[in-house]
Amino acid sequence: MSRPPVAVTGATGAQGGATARALLRAGRPVRALTRDPGSPAARELAALGAEPVRADFDDPASLAAALDGAGSLFAMSTPFGTDLDTEVRQGIALLDAARAAGTVRHVVLTSATNADRSTGIPHFDSKQRIEQHLSGLDLPWTVIGPAAFLDNYANDWTLASLREGVLPLPMPPGVPLPVIAAETIGDFAAHVLAHPDDYAGRRIDIASQWCTGEQIAAAITAAAGRPVRCQEVPLSVVETYSQDLAAMFRYFQEVGLEIDTDTLHAETPAVEWRTLESWAAGQTWDL
């Protein structure tokens, strides 16, 4: 008999897409949940062997249909593009639908590093509420908490500054952050989904390494072939754009994230923990 598919939410985005591709490389059947199965990103996954299906977190019938027969679930949530209350409501709806499906035997929920600690960061605390709901369901689960996304240093907003030779970062010089690429998150999630008995009931914060802004700028400089320097952005400036992100960087500065990357990597040698330098070298820098 064929293995039941892994349902992957956010499949046309960074984390979900990376997880879907990692699962497909491992030969796992993937059901890619998306609002638009006809989108270019969904068609790209279909070409790799995934089954795109429509799923709307605000449409219980679509969630039930999308999860029908799925053996496991990669679950994620985001407040960006909506709001925190919507993120929590939709995240809970997804988890409840997985419980109701009756076939899902393992849920891997992606959250954020240290989000279980009541950080006061709005989009971390919303994820904590979803984690708490998951832990109360009669479902085997694993929570992974990715660190700062390297991919954010190559998004459109950052690229505009990089073209001027500046990497803006709301962190003091020389203070490191734990970082990880979306591709590595996908590899780790796929590894956990392949070994449910080893990871059920565990919450694991994940990062590839600790990097300062200066090190990130140096890696981009080497990969892009043009000089980039890191420039600290005052939190007062960040607050004018987003109170949420300002709270996050204030927490990073005043409390700090805790994650033991040495132990993590030693326990998971099957995962390719991509370095900052290898990530930067793999990007197309239009600078």
C-alpha cells in the first residue's frame, strides 16, 4: 500500500515550500495546501510531484477535504497579511481539522525560537497560544522553533538597502543572532516527519549558527561581489514601521534568544545545517 500523504500548509511560501520539496526529494507523497492550486508556485510543486489542493483556514469544509486521508501534517501560521487574532483563530482551526480528520498521526508545527516563553513579542505570543492548543489535543505533535530567517536578508525591502551598500539591522554591532535558512527548516521538518516516534512530544528550537550583522554583511559582500556594510537601525525608527518588530528586536537585545546549536547539530547529523556563507553563495544577488 502507498504511504498516506503529508499535508503541507504554506506550501507556496518559504517554509512550507522548502518542507514540501524536502519531502518530495525523500520520496514522500505531498499534499500541498494552498488557497490557489492554480498559482505558479503551486504548479511548480505539482511538476515536482506534489498534489496541490485548495485549503482556506476560514473554510472548515475545505480544510476537512484537504486533510482527508492525510497521514501527517506540517502546520504553520502567520499574522503577516492578517492580524494576530486571525492567526490564532486560523491556526487553531487547522489543528482542530487535523484532529477531526481521524487519519493524521503526527503534526509538526513550526513556531519561533523561544516562543514558548511568553516573550511579549506579539507574533511570538500568538504562536505560543497555538502551541498550547496543540499540546491539549489528542494528537502526537512536534513543535519546531526556527531562529531568525536568513531569507529576510534577501527580500525586496532589504535588497533596496543592499543596492546602496547597506545592510540595515536593529542590533548593536558585534551582537550575534541565531540564524537559519528556510531550506534548512524544510530539511529539518522533513527529517522529523520521517521519524515521528523520535520527536513526538518535543519542542525543538533550531538554528544553523550564530552570526553578527557584520558577518552577514561580509558574507553578502563576498557572494554579491560588491561591498556591503552593516548599519544599526535604532529601535525608535523600527517602532515607526512596526511595534511588533520593535518588540522583537528589543527582546533580542535585552533578553536574547537561547539555543544550543552544538547539541542540536550533534543530535541531527542527517540534517544539512547550511552556513551563512553557503546560503549567501546560493542566492542571486541583483545588486
